Amino acid sequence: MTAEITSHEELRALLGAPMPRAAVKERATLHERDRQWLAASPFCLVATAGADGSCDVSPKGDPAGFTVVLDDRTIAVPERPGNRRADGYRNILDNPHVGLIFLIPGRTDTLRINGRAKLVRDAPYFDEMVVQGHRPVLAVEVAVEQVFYHCAKAFLRADLWRPETWRPDVLPSRAHLIKEVEAPPESLADLERYYGPGYAEKLYRG
């Protein structure tokens, strides 16, 4: 029989009180170390939720420092060519609350930023976001409400950065997965060519 947790009180009784250090670690402004972390981070995850509660988490990656710090309370993340679903962006239009996790490869701690986002189609700082001649068509500008560092336990439990534990071939190639799961009209050979060695050359093309 499944034992569901249905109240804040039950949850707190089960987990216990947070450690004192964890309870008071969040801040509302960026520290100089946060700026340095963002300058070193080439990857983040952006979590959003729509007005109806539907959720999305989108990965964002670029050369380290792709997130622009506008001031101690504001950051901006560029958009790059992708699948154009825009799930997270549509959510932001309905509900501006976002959560971001910034990673530095090889490090097991992360930087978390929560705040309120808006979509910007142009701004002077877009010139700082040009990569391989590509100027973003939009950026997510986030007014910081909470910022804090997250502990290493999840990454350590997962052995995430230990190459000897990596098994990229545990599943078939992306082309095989798409053909099997999504049943597109393209042939497997066409999909293999699309996702083959030349795929990385299309990262900044629309």
C-alpha cells in the first residue's frame, strides 16, 4: 500500500528540521563569488511552470560565461537555435517564476538562482552574447530573488563526473531512439546523417 505525504507538517516530521546553515544560506543579491561562478559556468538548467501548473526544465549551454550579469540583482541567459517548441518561454509569459541551476564541469556543488523572468527581444547586452557570429533572438532576463550554493551529495551519489562510470552506449544512438519512439517520416539513414559528425557544426544556425 502506498503511503502518501499530504501535508507540510507530515513532510517536516518525516525529514526533520533543516540544518541551521542550510536554513539561512539563501541571499537576494549576487556575491562576487557568484559572479565568478557564472563566468565559469557553461551550462544551466532553467525550470518554469505554466499558469496551469504544467512544468518544463530546459538545458542551456554555451561557452563559459554565457550568462550575462547585468547587476547584483539581474542576470540574462541567451536563446540559441533549437527545436522551437519554446515550452519554457511560453510558461514565462504566463508565470514569470523561474529556477536555475548552474554547473561547472567536474564540480559537485552547484549555484542555484530563483527569481522572476521576462523575455527580452533586444538589449545592448546582446552584443556580449554573440557566439560564432550568432546574436541571440531573445534572452531570459531574471530578477534574482534567491541565490545560494547547493551541496555536492547528489553528484557524489551519482558519480556524475567519474568517466569510468559513464555508459553512453547503454541505449541506442539518438537517431535510433527517434526512429523507434517518435516514428518520424525520415529514414534511419537520414536521421543518422543529421545527428552524425556534422551535427556539431549546426549549433549556431537557425
